[in-house]
Amino acid sequence: FLNCTRVSCYCNLQLWSSYLSKIQSSSKPVPEELTARRGSASLAWRWFGFDKKDEQQTSPICRICRKQIAVKQSATTNLFHHLRTTHKTQFEEYERLRAEQNSTAATNTSDDTDLTKDIKQSILTYLNSKFTELNTLIARYVVENMLPLSTVVSESFRAILAKIPIRGGGRGVAPCRNTFAKFIDSEYEKMNVELKTSFEELEYISTTADIWTAHNKSYLGVTAHWINPNNMEREKAALACRRFKGHHTHDAIAVELDNIHSTYGITHKITATVTDNGSNFVKAFKRYQPLEESDSEEDDEDEVTFTDINDALHATDDNDGDVVITLPPHKRCASHTLNLISCTDVDKWLLSKSATKAVYRSATAKCTALWNKTSRSALATETVDELVSKKLLVPCTTRWNSFYDALARICEISMVDLNTISSKLGLTAITEREHQFLKEYCTAMKPLTVALDILQGEDNCFHGTLLPTIETLMLKTEALKSGLQILRDLLDAIAIKTRFADVLGNEEAILAAVTLPKFKLRWLWSQELKDKAKASLLAECRRIVLEEPLPGTSTSSHHTDSAKENDFFSFEEDEEETSSSRLFSLGKLVFSPKRNRLSDKRFEKLLLLRYNHWFSC
């Protein structure tokens, strides 16, 4: 009996010991056999570890039940799920510890929350401004140098930017092409908004228009010019360079111009639009000029028209949506007119006279052969450089005065050197009579070319510059007759009075000249003309309402005249291309081989941003 009792007690002790060990194993982890997770602060790893052989720590093991848990990398979702479903007591402890941790963190940071947000916002604002500034500089580099948009993804360009430190931390990073294109679009819109805002404050604006072709595509370019009322300085901007499809008819030109003017809200502010002498431009402005009320009434009284009723009804249905097109007053480009005189009129006269026809053709033919030889052969160019140390200029049909400049360069070379050059290049030598002809031609044409350069000026050429330039040109041309022999009668072919008949004596042009501080009344050669100009100016002043000058308005004159211009205007005792043509030249440069696939709209945006120096402001 005692033995049975002892055995029973021993068994009970074994069972009780086993029960206690189970309780202990379920309430405490076993850290001795498992290694802790490296580099993790998550509470979940208090109940999980890794076998010592698992150096990569890819298979976590539960410290309580020794079960291996499948996880993806360092994710703890499956660990929490195991605690929640298998070890509820430990999961409740985890929830309590996490709540305490969050409460402590919230208490420590509650006072600094607003300050931290402000600091973060300041840092973000600063960094955004720096990256915007960097994008602006990149855009300036690409647009001003007319580089392809793919420049921003060039490895060499990005390598340069990567070496540029940005204040506040980080390095320069170029945007991708699409992001950069969007930035260009947004800047273009900003430029247009700024232009429209500037135009709203102006009363008077003048514009220029021209059609040109590049890569078999036609474009209509329009520029605007005005005097800033705040500082009295002349300013300019390109308004459009739109693709012009179809025939260049006067109707199509009128529609496009009216559309451009309406876009910027300047239709009724334009005092005049300057174009070349092309018949399509002349007809467009003549046909779409606004009619005066008196003129329309007279036309209604004088003219009787018969209209078919059916045609009238159909025309009414078709024209319900038509918009009335009105164009501003038209002015013909004086520079283009002078170029017509120097090229068309003079050339026609030289070929019409037997005394000059032969020598003109032979001299220009020999010069052309010399130009072709030197422009196509490096050896020929070296031969010229060795003898005269000057590069021969080659005429360009799109650059005014280039023919004169090329002939003037040849006239600077002596007859001996010219004959030597011709002999070495295998060309026919220029005779003394031909050389004399070229010299007289340059002498006769020089005043015309100087006047053309003056009227091609942009920053300092005003409407008031026209008449003094024309009057001085006529006087200087007349004074040259006594020094010419072969071309003595050529000066009669320079029909300045005929070409500028609408301008000479024009009261508006006279008032523009006498009110320009550069000229005043000094360009008028007789006292009678001066008195008449004074009377016209006084009458105009009485007609308009004089306004007080704006505070801070600058009244200083901006004289940046060249020595050639000052010498041309010899009556002054006390003291380049037209705008639309410049846009034309710039447009051809934009169409580089790497950029000739630009869309029409992208081309216009890049060209206007470049012409208006948007990124240089």
C-alpha cells in the first residue's frame, strides 16, 4: 500500500512539473536558442527570432511555439497574424506596448508639430525655387542658343549638371524631355499673359508683318513696337510666327493678321502696320481698311447695284457666321523701298543704256566668277588671303546691301593684286575701265546704302527718322554728279521722289520728324519749310489735350548713333534689317538640321521666346 502511494505521489509530481513547464514555456520567449532580428525596431520581433544557421535571416521562427513563419523580405504582417490567431495573450501585450509607444511619441512631438511643418514647407519652397531657377537657366541655354530639346537628355549635358552643387543640398539634375517641353509651354503662356497685360496699359502700338519661307514651309511673322510711357524708351516684342498654308492671297493674309491682332487685344490700338511692297499685302490693307461713315453714305448715293434675290438669300445663309475683318492703316517699308531702288531701278537703268550695259555685264560677270571660285575652293581662298589679307565678301539675295558690300571689298584691292589673283585662279582679269566702273558704282550707291542701314535700325529708328533720311539722301546724291564720268547719269535713275511720293510732304511724317529731339527743325533746309512745320505743330498741339508728364518719366534722349550715321546727317550742328526681316533670319536659324522636325506650334513658341529674350529678363 505504501509503495502504491509513493508511486502515485511520484506520478502526480511528474504531471505537475510537466504542467508548470508548459505554462512557463507559453509565457516567456526562449532567447537562448534563437537570434534576434538585425536592424529592426518593430515590436513584433520580441516574439520571433532566427536560427543561428540562418545567416540571411529569411525564415523567422516563433519563440513560443517554434513554428516557422513564411514572410516576404522584412514584412511583419504574417507575424502579427500568427500572434493574433495563435497567441492571443502575447498579441494583447503587443497592442498595449504599441499604444504606450504611440502615446509617448505623440506627447514628445505635439509641441513641435507646427514648427516642423513650417520648417519642412520652407525647405520644400526653397528647393522648388532652386530647381525652378535651374530649369530656367537650362531653358535659357537651349532657347537662346537654338539647341534641340533633346539636349536635356544628353549624357554629357547631364554629367555637367551633376557636378553643379545646389545651395541647400543636392546636385543639379536636368529634367526629362517631356517635363522640359511642359516647362517651355508654361513659360510661353506666362510670356503671352505678360504681353497682354503690357498692351492693356498702352494707347498706341505699331506692328510689322512679313511672310517668309524656310524648308518649303511658309510663315507669317508679326512684331509689335511701342514707346513705354513710364521711361519713354522704345520696346518691341514678337507676337506670332504662324505657319501660313496655301496661297499667299490678300484675303488669307487679312484673316491671319486680324486673328493675331484680336488675340492680343490690340486691333484698335495699332497706329500702322509696316510691310514690304508686295502686292498681296498692299491689296489686303487697301481692301480691309475701315470705311468712314461719310464715305459709305456717298457710295450708297452714287452707286446703284442690282442683286438677284435667290443669290442674296443664299449669300445671307452662308454668311451668317462671317466676322468683319478690319486692318489698321498701312505703311510700306522704307528699307524695302530703298532696296528696290538700289537693285531693281539701278539694274534696269544700267542694262537700258548702251554705254553702261556692256561694261556692267562684263564687270559683274568677272566679279561673280571670282566670288564663286573663292567660295567653293579652299585653295583659292588661301591665294586671296596671301595677297591681300582680306576675305572676299559674297553677295546674298536675302541680305540687303550685300551686293554693294561685296563690290566695295573688291574696289579696295588694287588693279595689280586683282590681276595677280585672277591669273593664279585662271580667271579673266578685270580691265581698267571695269575697275573704274566698279569704283564709280560704289561711289554713287554709298549714300543709298548708308540711308538703308539707318532705316534698318531697330532700337533708335523712329517714324521721325524717315523724312530727314530721305531729304539728306537726295541732297547727297545730287552732290555726287560732278565726281562721276561713266555713271554720271545713273543718279537720275535713283528715283527717290517717285518711290517716296506718298511720304514727301506728308504732314504726319513731318510732325514725327520735328518732334524727334534728334532732328527737330534742323533737317529742313529753308526757313519757309521751318515756319510751315512750326505752324503745323502748333495747330496739332492746340487740337489735342495736353497731359501732365507722369511722375518719374525719363526725358533723357538715348543717342547711340554710329559715326557713319552722324557723318550722313551733316546738318546736325549740336550733336540695320527691319523687325519682321530679323524674325525671318532668326526663324531660319531655328530650323537647324536637328530641329527641322519641330511642330509648327513648338517652332513658334521657341522662336518667340528667343526673339523676346524671355529667359534673359
